[in-house]
Amino acid sequence: MAHLIQKDECTNCGACEEVCPVECISEVDEKRFIDPDACIDCGACIEVCPVTCILAPEE
């Protein structure tokens, strides 16, 4: 299961997209979205999110 961005908390800063090694994060409706089929669950996005709105699969 892929990481998930809580859209109601996302500020659309783009920090997560910049660090994603598989480029699975994109902008959808002025918020960031993680493609669950491409996400490798590395957690790089969690570490850089300034508002901690990205959830790991087990959360």
C-alpha cells in the first residue's frame, strides 16, 4: 500500500515531489497526489513535508 497525502492539510509546496526517487507525486486539483501504483514506500516524502500531511501505509 502506498503513502497517502491528506489533501485537506496539504499546502501544495511541492517539497515531496522534488525528493521522490520514482517521480510518483504530481499536482492534482492544486494539491499533491501520490500514484499508488508507482510509490515504492521509501518515505522520502514524509521527511520533507513541512506540514506532516503524508501518512505511511501502516498509519
